[in-house]
Amino acid sequence: MARRIDFYDDPAAPQPNSLVPSVNVVVTNDAGELLMIRRSDNGNWAIPGGAIDLGESLPRAGVRETLEETGVLCEITGLVGTYTDPRHVILYTSDGEARQEFSIMLTAHAVSGAPTSSSESSEVRWVPRDQVTGLRMDRSMRSRIGHYLTGSGLPHIG
């Protein structure tokens, strides 16, 4: 099975060979819970997201990726921040791609659908805000979600 391995400020990390604009989306429901996925490629919990396709806008990519990974249709409502730390390298073992982090994180509200797993998510569920940080996740994802949970209302630029 292809895997995703996240490296952060690690001398053993491979040299990046790609930079792919991507989007992550913090989706909430009426109860204020966050839509979380357990990634199929590394078993970590995360918010939905993925690469922005050519010819696609950032909000459209966020809606598409969320629906594909979770079965939930959402409406984009705002911006959490940008994440472009060159110390975060993501290795995809299927093809040797070593991607430098480049993600824009949005907020959204669920419109319809029910949490449903996909080829990219082995589990999808609504998680109460106070339980999110107790889930196993990569350092970078934990930091992003932390910016949302404790946000000042201003976007994080990093």
C-alpha cells in the first residue's frame, strides 16, 4: 500500500522535488463539531483536503475534496491561513514524490450529506471541538487545527 510520510525539520527527510498548491477545510456542523478523517495512507487524523486541480478555484477545490473524502457537501465561509513551511516535507512512497508543504486552509459549514469513508479516508466522523486535539495526527495538521481552534480572527500566514 502506498504511504504518506511527513517529515518536519528532519535531516533524514528527502529533498523536495515538487510544490503542489493544496487546500484543507475545517468543516463544522450546527453543533460546532469538526469533520475529521482518518487518512488511509498513514492512519493519522486530519481535516479534509488535497491538491487544487488546474482550472479550479480554491473554494471549488475545497468543496470537491471535502465531498470526495467525506461524503459531506459544504459551503466555504472563510480563511484560517496559509501554510508554506519548507521544513515540512511529505513523501509519497507510491511514486517518490517529496512535496514541500503548500496549503491554504479554509473554513466551511456542512450543507448536506453524511460522513462516509472513501479510498482516501478509512474513517470519517464529527468530533466535538474539545476532543479534536486528543486524536493522533501529524505535527503540521495539529498546528493548523490549533490555529483554527484558538484563532484571533486574523489569518495565519506561514
